[in-house]
Amino acid sequence: MQRLFRLYQSFIGRQASTMPSASNFPEEALDLSAEQGFGYFLARPGLVLNGRYHILRKLGKGQYSSTWLVSDSQSQELPKYYAVKILTAHATTHHRLGHLLELETTNSIKQLQGINKLPYLYDHFETEGPNGQHLCLVLNVLSTDVSRFRRSAPTKRLSFAQVKVIVVQVVEALAVLHAAHIVHTDVKPDNVLFDEGIDPESIQEFLNDNPLSIDGEFELHGVRYPIIRSQPIPHPFSWDDPPSEVELYSVSLTDFGHAQRVDKEPTTQTIGAYALRPPEVILEANFDTKVDIWSLGCMTFELLTGRWLFSPESGTTWHREDDHLAKMMEVTGETFNEKVLSMCRKRNEYFDKEGGLRRIDQMFPVPLEQAMMNYGLPESEVGPAASFIRACLHLNPEERSSARELEIHPWLANAYMCC
């Protein structure tokens, strides 16, 4: 029965929802301290940051930060809007210790050429709140994320044309990053944001049409604070856009809170959303830019099917990680050779001396094309898309395509002519 359950799970993936660390993090965490791993800055509209940035609306929140729409009183071009990402006191401490590299990374990106598809750091500073010091990053304003866009479709998936236009821009961003020895480590639809509908006129219209939204209040150190609801700025696109609109999509790869540098010792071995983690992360091998390529392949599958490619489950005789590794082999049709396993610190935890999984002894191969057609995708379009995804998903990182190679992959060649 357990083996039949694994066979069923190999063919039926879990519907892809928002990743746990996305902007839907519970508001109850607002009153948790930095010592508890949080310590949010208690921002509110009307507050002025660093003597110039007037807070207008809350755009979103994750586990380590909140992001706010601000206007700049020192701008010569009024009105001028920015997004200020305010890190929690906990995350700010880890930046000071060198464990988190977001400021270093965004500063490096600022110096690069061709950064259209990446955030731009205009300013940074620290500010003090009831929970301590907070690092603030002043960035360009962006709209909502691709994950939310996908979920707006009745089928929870996007068309091939839409996915190609989005993915080709993410590949462009990764090519620039990887050339600069930067690894994003958390490539997923939640971190790909539209950058349309954020011109000053559209933002002003958004502010006029959307009054501040408050969802109760809470108390901290004897002081009561409002709970400000997130009000991200919408973009003008829809899941059922005609071809002429699809070609106008413009997105950026964002959130460098867990970024790493290839040319430096990593500050962590645990990276990425669980369902999108590559094998080298699970097995604790050294990683490089190819972890982003693996996540890109998983993300592409998710956007096309509305399902996570990997949704591992634990069983009575195996762990969740065992199932994850087994499904990787089943989908790719590959096995872990000894050269790859010899570089993994957890090799003996999951594999026996012959290179077989210790706790799972039977495989149920599922060709990638079949997995895609199981979700109703037309066979005529599946082949080229599967070829692209497969180029991202080799178990051996050295065999995965680079971002530069993916830029010229045939599936993306007609991204702006497929309509």
C-alpha cells in the first residue's frame, strides 16, 4: 500500500499555493521580539523615515521584513515614489554579523549593466523602533507577484505564451546575476514581480482609490499600534490577456534576503523554498549558481501546470527528503552517480554503498512530458517546454544549462513572437 501511495503521488502533485515565507506571513508576528526571530518595525502612514521618506501605504510583508510605499520630500520631480524594505531587528542583526547579504548584494547589482529585470537600490539607512535598529533599503516600486497572477486564473495555470514571456525575463536577470557571481537562492513565482502600473500617475490614482486599510490593533510595551493591511499596487494585466497584451509583460526578480556569493564562503547551507530545493541542498554539497537553475525549472513547471513539480511526503518507512530525492530521480530519469554523491556531506544518511536510496527500494519513473500532460497540457506544446525544464533539472549541477545557455534555448527563442 505504501508503494502504491508513492506511485499515486508521483502522478498527482499538490496544487501550488503561495510559499510559506511569502507576504501572507501571519500578522500576529508583529508583536514578537527580535529575540524570538522577528522584531518588525512598527511603521504607519504619516511617519517620516530618515527625514525625507513619507510612509503612505504598506505594500507587503515577509518573515524578515515589511515593505512600504513612500514619497520622497527631497525629490525635484514631485511626486517621487519608492518602496522602502524595512528589515526586522532580528534580520538587521544578522546583516551586521555578515550572515545576510542583501545590502551587499543590492549594492553590487546597482553597479551592474543591464539591470532592468532586477531591483535598483537608491538609498539605505538604519532607523530605530521599539524593537531596536532596522536596516532600510530604498528600492524601485513594483507591483504584485507572478504567483498571485497565476492563482487568479480559473485553472491556476498560465498559458505557454505568458510563461515564456515571464521566464525569458527571469533568465535574463539570472544571467546578469550569475556573471557577477551572485546566487539568488530563492527563485520562485512569489519573488517575480510585475513592474507595470507603477508610474507616478498610476500610483497617485491607486492612493486616491484605495484608502488606508487597518485591521485592528495590538499592544506592545504598553503602547497600542494599528495593524496595517498590505495593499500592493495592482498591474493592468489579466490571466486571459490577448496575445498583444502578453508581449507587454515586464517583470523583475526580487528579494535578495538570502542571496549568496559564489566567490565567498556561504553563510548558510539551507536555502530556497522546500519544494524547489535542488538535490545538492538536501544532500549538503557545495552549491553555486546552478541552484537557481534548478529552481527555475521547478518554477516553469508550476506556472504551466498550476502544480508543484515536487511535493514530497513522508511515509512509515521513509522521510520526506527520501521521497523528494526519489521523485527527482523518477522525473529526470537519472540516478546519482558516485562522483556527485562523494561531494555530499549527507551521502550516507540517504544512500547505501551501492548508491541506492536506503529507505526507498522501488522507483516509479514518470517522464516529464507525461507529468505535464497529466494536467491537461496539449501534447503539441509539451515537448519544447519539457526540453527547457529538463535542461534545468539534471541531478548533477555541472550538467544543468547555465542562464546564458538558457537564453538561447529554442523554447524561449520565440517568446515575443509566439502570439
